[in-house]
Amino acid sequence: MIIDPMLINCLNNYTKVELSVEPDIPGKDEQILHEIKGHQVLETKTGALLLIHLKNPETNEEYTYSYPDITKVELTKWSDRHDKWYIHSLDRSEFKNDNYKKQMIYRLIFKK
């Protein structure tokens, strides 16, 4: 799976991102407007692995979010102020049940 070049452009051109493990339901910890420090994309046997290196501006803590086994990325909304993407990934928790089709959806909102 090749990551959409438009998503890579967002990672390169935007400076801030809001993350969520649910498409439209950000948890308390996910309402942080993180600073994007960099990213990496690796191809794996089960799909792309996206690593996003972040900084929490409230605590100055730096860490990396990983999105493994990406099967699809989808631009769902865009404007001159933000782009909203969904990342579809295989649900590895179902691999033990021989279910290799179940997916999870993550959300990224890039903001200027």
C-alpha cells in the first residue's frame, strides 16, 4: 500500500495535528493540538506503517504515534484552514481469531 501523496504533503506542510483513535470521537488525551516534528513511512507485509513524530506543546514532551497495517487513507474534509483524514488499518487483535479483514479507523486533522 502506498500512502496517498496528499497525506504526505499534509505531514510535510502543516505544523499541527489533532489525533484520534475514533473517527469522530476524540478522547480527552486526543484533543491536544500536537506539533508535527517529522514522519516516516515503511512498507510492511501487511500494509504501510506510518510513524508521526510529535511534540505536546503543553508539556514539551516528544513522542511518536504509530499507525500500522494501513490498508487505505481517505481525505474526508478539507479547507484553507485544515485537512481531515481517516486512516484504515487492520485490527491485529483479530489476527488470533484468523480474522485478517477487520479494520480500525483513525482520524488525523491537520491544522494551520
